[in-house]
Amino acid sequence: MLFLSSVHAQSEIITPRFVPAQTRTPSGVVPAVHREAPGGVVPVAAQQPAGGGMRGPAAGDEGDATFLRTELAGPQRLFRRESESQFFDRLSQTMKKNDGTRAIFPADPVVSKETYRPRNFPRMVELVEPCYSCHARLYFEQPNFERAGYNFGVLQPAICVGVFYYDMALLPYHMWTDLHNREECNVGKCLPGDPAPLLLPRERFSVTGLVGQTGTMIGLGFLLP
């Protein structure tokens, strides 16, 4: 039963009929054929011209055949670098070589015939606030406790007093060190509250500082016998 039903279904398949070729127009395009079909459906069929494929009017012009290339461009043509004037010259030579015609390109518009005069604006001064500050030397600064926030509990007052007396004893040495540079900046220093390692003080050797420290001690020896 299934075999008979399938054979019967196959016998009812409608085989499409090919529409005969129609008269071609001068452009090579065959007009579509409209046929009335039962049920109000109007099928539309287009005929292909002999020779394969539709052909436009531009492809039939001999003058444009040079500029219409269907082959793949090679590296020499694909990566060609030329200015606008070189491109115009190449087109002119190509057209003159093919059919002897002359290529005419539109002239560049003249913007102005006056001599260029640059605009002279008054100089504008802008004050920019720097992100750092410079100050005089801080001879009694304690960065470990004031900036980094280190705290040693009950020993903190004694340590601060000891650091103060140490700076007081070496004040002449610090004042006479680096006489050509009497200022400091906070560039490179940690901000208050930033996590920073504990800095141990280390004195730099300075001849001028040693001379100043020695002279101060000798002067105090004569003033305070």
C-alpha cells in the first residue's frame, strides 16, 4: 500500500515547461513573459541571452574596456603608491594610448589670491599649580612618626625626645651641609598615612658640615668655659 501510494504521488508531480526564447532587444536583455495561470497566479520568467550571462552597455564600449579589469590585482598594482597628479597623468597616457582621446580633468578652484598672513594672537599665560611644594630645610623633622605613623607605645615619647636632642647636637653639621642647595621638596616622599618602611637615619659625610660643626663647638667652648 505504501509503495502504491508513493507511486501515485510521484505520478501527480507537475513537470515545469520551458518558455521558448523571445525576441531580444538591442541591449541584449530578453523581456519577461507573463502568462495567465489558473487560480489567479501570474508566473514571471526571464530569458537569458545567448552567449551566457547578461551584458551591460558599459562592457560593450571599447573605450571603457581598458578600465574594466576582471583579473585579480597583483602586488605591484595592489600596493601602488602615487599622488593625485601622477594618477591623472597615468589616466591621460592610458586614454591617449588606447583611442587617442584626451582626458580633461576639472581645474582646482582658487581659494585666494592674497598672500597668506598668519594670525597673530596675544600670548596667553596660564598659571598651573604644581603637584609638589618646595620649602626650606626641616632640621627637626621625624618622618617615621610624623608621616609613616610608626608608634612604639610607651617608648614613643622617649624616642622622640632622643631624636630631638640628636638633631639639636648636629644642627651646625646639618646647616653647613650642601651650602649651594638650601631648599627641599616633597617629591618622592610618602604622604601622611601611606604604608612606608621604617627609615633609619644615616649621616652623609660633608667637609663643609664638619668644618661648621667643629667651628661651632670651638666657639661654644670659648663662650661657655
